[in-house]
Amino acid sequence: MPALTSGSPSATRGLALVARPFLETQADEPGQRFDAMPNLLESYAWCHRLTRLSRSSFYLSFYTLPRDLFRDLCVLYAFMRVSDDLGDDATVPLGERCAAINKWRTMLGHALDGKRCEHPVLPALTDVVRRRRVPREYLVDVIDGVESDLAPRIFETFGELSDYCYHVAGAVGLCCMHIWGYTDPRAEALAVDTGLAFQLTNILRDVAEDARMGRHYLPQEDLDRFGLTTADLRTGEPLPRFRELMAYEAARARLYFGRAEELVGLCSPGGRAILDAMVRTYSSLLTAIESSSFDVHSRRIRLGLWRKMRIVLSSYWRYRLHPGAQDVALVDPS
């Protein structure tokens, strides 16, 4: 789910790229430079530190989790953060970013195959994948999603957009569900739909900003339906047709939020509070976009910190504070 990698890039880039030499090496057989790779406990600590420093808007919701789920989700977050930073660092030439992502994909495969880990996040990640039975293809799909965002692209149909959303959000949701736990097989399709709801909300919030950078995520078939061009997304003109398009896409997102609410009940008890908080936060963000009459050009619509905290606390109250609940990590479980 996209929320996992929201946060402050400036707060995380230095730590996430501590291992850049590991990505840049061309050696087929790692040499002395890998001798200082952290052991398993140190790898878990590295992932937790990266997550804490990220200042992600959802880090607070991590504390609704039981201690073991908190630890494992920090590892997944760290993997997503490192992957995203490899694609997002605009100071690095595009060709070098492509090469780094390809190397990262290879390093992940080597680690999951039981070979030497070449990045601080990988010892803990391989342990989580083994214990939580996370299919490795989901992690590869996430890296593929980062790679697909390197260059601007046009989505002709909603089907094409949905495939993109799977790679940048749905695959993340599937990884999360394996960590949080589920038994009903319907949860897998619902997790993908939940990621789609979240990513559609992100796209609607950022449609003007993205358009000014040459990125157009709304399907061309929908622009054609409402008589709009990609230039109309950049101008900020209060066109009725633009608001109609946004309302159409928001209604589509609402359908997927209905699926997301169904997923909460299929999640194992320990993970329900954080999933509920994420669903309600993104749903509230979509409501704020709608309430602004889709004015996404004059300002970036966001929820305030206290609003997010109220959502997290109410989800914690609803799903964790009941007889027989596990102890929640109320203090930083470092």
C-alpha cells in the first residue's frame, strides 16, 4: 500500500543510501567490502531506525501492532523505502538509477536464494519472508513498480492504470497481509483492490502537481470521455469538465474503498487496527478532496496531524482494546 513509503525523503535518504556502494559494485563475487554486513539483529535495528527517521505519516499507526508485527512491518517499510529512493533520487542520472534498480533486484534474488546478503535490510527481510511466507514475486513486483515510474508514461485505459497501481500499491498490500495474517483466500484480491483505492486517491490529490511534471496517471479514455486534454490538468482553470472527471474518478475509488472495508474483517486480529486506520485515513483524504470541489491546483490537500491521530486512536480502541487482546507496543520496541 502506498502509505508505507510516505514520509520525508530528506530525513531518510542519507540512511537509506548508506549501502550505495553495495549497489554500485560490479564485482561478481563480493569481497572484503561485505564483511561488515550486519547480522540479523543488527539488520532489524537498521530497518527500525530507517522507519523511525522517515517521519512517515503512518509510522504512528505502526504502534497499534503487537510487538512482533511492528518489528516485521518496519522491515517491509525499510525495503520499500530503499526501493523507492533508488528511483526517486533526481540527483542521480536516469541510466544510473535504472542500473541501481536492476542491481537491487539481483541482490534481492541472491538473498532470497540463501546467498550472501549485500545490503543491511536484506538479512531481516529474508527472515521475514521465510517466517511470514511472503511470496518473493510480490517483492519483485514492487521493484518493477519503482522502475516503471522512472519515466513519464500515458495510460490509455483504466486496465493499464490498474496494472500500474498493482505494482506500486497492490503488491505492497499483499506483503502487508502476509505479515498481519489472514486465512480467507478472498483477502488477496481485496488487498489488491485496497491498494487501488489508496493509489487512486493519491493520483487525484496530486493530479495537478504530477501534470506539471509531465506525469499523467488518469486514463486517456477518461480524459476523452469528458473532453479534456493533458494540458487541462496543468492549467488550474476551474473547468466544469475537470470537476466532472474528478468526481467520476472519486466515485470509482469509493467502490474500491468498499472492498477495503471488507478486507479489515478478514485480517487477523493483530493487524486490523492498522489496516482500519489506513483505510479510514485514505477515505478521509478522498472526502477532503471532494469537499474542496476538487480544487487540487491551488493547494495540496492533506489531513492534519491531529486528525490522523484521532483516526489511529479510534482504530486502536476499536480493534485492540478488548478482552484478550495482545499487549500493544506502547513504547518504542527498539
